[in-house]
Amino acid sequence: MIDDHDPLSRRLEDDERRIHDRSRVIVDVFFDGADATGVASTKDISLGGLYMNTKTVLPEGALLALRIPLGEGEQVVVNAEVVYSNPGHGVGVRFHGLSETGRALMERELPMP
């Protein structure tokens, strides 16, 4: 049974919902949205989303535009929604509308988990 008020239970439920394997890789992420603009670093990333370390408070449900530099002068530009927020530490985001070009770049440049 999942207890919605228990962070561990909620995290286990989130892990069960993940359909993409995550790569533990650190890259800069430029974000804009929710009345904030900044640069964060990833903790892990997948074709479905990422976790980024940031002290910026971004609430769950916030919509962001992300720019993720990968490869030689290439970047992925994608919209994302904050699905997990740990204020003062970081956020987990789910990508929305990842382009085929962005997907191919991520598949090519990210290490296999």
C-alpha cells in the first residue's frame, strides 16, 4: 500500500512509474520558467526527464523551458514540468514534447545506465 504522505512510499511509486532508464551524468541545464531563470546541474537524466540540483525554489507543477548542452556544440531544447520538488536542493522534471532530434542526440551522447 502506498501512503501519499510518506516520502519513501511516494518515491517508490514514482520509481515504479518510470519507463526510461536513468543515466547518472552531470551536465549543465539552463532553465527558464516559474518566475526564475538559472543554471543547474543534473544528477541523473533519461529520455523522460531529469533531476537537477538547484537552490532555486521551483514548485511542483511549474512549467520550464530547458536547454541541455550535449555533444560538440549541440543542445536539447525541451519543455518540462516539475514533478518533484526538494526546496533548496533540487527538482525532478518530466519532459514534454521531446523532439526526435533531441531524443536522437540524447541516445547518442548519454552513457548507458
